[in-house]
Amino acid sequence: MKVIFVASGNKVVGNVSAFVQSQFDSLREEGLDMILFPVVGHGAKAHFRAAGRLRKLVRKEKPDIVHAHYSVCGYVAAIATLFLKSKVVVSILGSFPKENRKAKIVRFFIKHVWDKTIVKSQRTANQLGMNLPVIPNGVNLDQFRLLDQHEARKICGFEDGKQYVIWCSHPTRIEKRFSLAQKAVDLLHDDNVVLYPVFNHPHDDVVRYMCAADALLLTSYSEGSPNVIKEAMACNCPIVSTDVGDVRWVTEGVDGTYVAKDDKPETIADCIRKALMFHQRTEGRGFIEKKGLSTKSIAKRILQCYSTP
């Protein structure tokens, strides 16, 4: 089976996000003939140019599947494959907390244009009001591995006597709400608790930070199936998160993980306090394996999705 993977190449021009690359690699390991097509540029003109280039590639390679990630890339794939035989599969990676124009457009494409649509959490399927296959992104357990916490703290430059709460995203991303993370940590009134943003690092560095940290904090107001939560689970890192995407399901049953009941800084601060008092590593890695959330397990589910009508 030949598959063209379509995804944004804007984060690092010409390269796709790490989780897309990881899924691409895991499907190639399953024996699929994989081709990567990054969509570079913003706005309608850039997307139509990308659709033209993709159409030429589809005509040349004649793939069985064109698998697009994010709705915008799904629109590009739909234009590129118009009147061609390749099946279009689209992974919706975000969520739709409110009924809006974007949700209506996505619902139209799911019903009338795309051949198959995958969502990352049941919450997103419910928000769209549709019965859709739910296949989260997997975590590479070979890459996100267990390291000695003491050694990892040395490598990361963490000071003795301080507790580090890592927050993994760029602080300027509005939807991630770094300001909420700051307010919650400030409410602890403890100079020995350090909020440490981790961004623009290769994945090997992120692994070290997750193994070194006393807790990982996620404060987003909207997510599909946040990879950072599963990655922290794979590193047995305690977790505090807002109740977004599938976080509650992913962390269910894992001591040392706390999902806030609301988005108030006081509530999140209380969860952070509990995580820091946990004083040990979690058993999250075992739960990742039990719930079939490794990249290998997810690749098999995607392959099954490709093969069904």
C-alpha cells in the first residue's frame, strides 16, 4: 500500500511536526510505501499552490491513500485529489469547544468530501456530533524512555533543593495559556518551586526534562489528544492538566496525575501542590502500553482504518 502523508511544514520550513514524523516512520515500519508532503506557507494562495504540487505528485505516484493531518491540509488534499482515484483520509488534531464556522466547514467535508476522518479523542467526535474512528497519536517508547532522575537533573542544570514544574510549549502560543501556568505557580508562594518552560528543543532534550522534572503542567484551553501528556506518562513524570481532549482518559488510574476540575488558577495550584507532594515517579509508562498508545500499536490501528471501506 502506498500512502502520501500531508502535513504542515511551517514549524521548521520543509519539516513536519515530530509526532507526524513519528507516525510516518511507524507506518513505514509496518511495510507501507510512505511519501511525505509538507505544506509550506499560509493563506489561500499558498494552499492552492500546495494543492497543485500535491496533485502532480498524486498523478505521478498513484497512491492508495492521501492522509492529511489537520483540517487545512485536508482541504488541500481534497483539491489535489479531485476526480482522481486516491482515497483521502484526514486526521483532525484539534477540538471544537464551541460551535463555530470552522466546525461547520469540517462537518461538511467529513460528510461530503473526505473518504474517512479520524479524530484524536471521543470528546472531539462528540463536539462534531458524529460517529468517527478515534485514534490518538502514539508515543515512541524507544525515544521517550526512562532515565535516572538525578542524572537527568544534572544534565538539565536543575538546582538541588528546588522543585521544577515543566511546561512544554512556546509561551507566546495563546491557546496554551502560559499566563495561567504562571498565576497557578505564583499562588504556591514557594520560591523553591520553579516553573520551567521547555520549547525549541529536540525530542531527546525533552525526554531529559521530563525525566528530571517533579511535574509536567499543561494549561491549554483546547486540545485533541495532547502528545505531551503521553510523552510525560512514558517518562513516569507526575502530571497536572486542564480537562482538555482525552487527558482524563489517558491519565485515568495513574497515581500522581491530576486533572483540574476547572480552569481557575487556585484549582490548578492545588493540583500542582498535590503533584509536588507525590515525591515519586508514576507508573504512567505501563498504562501507555496497556492502553495501546505506543506508536507501534497506533500504526496497526491506522493501517486497519486504511484497509476498511
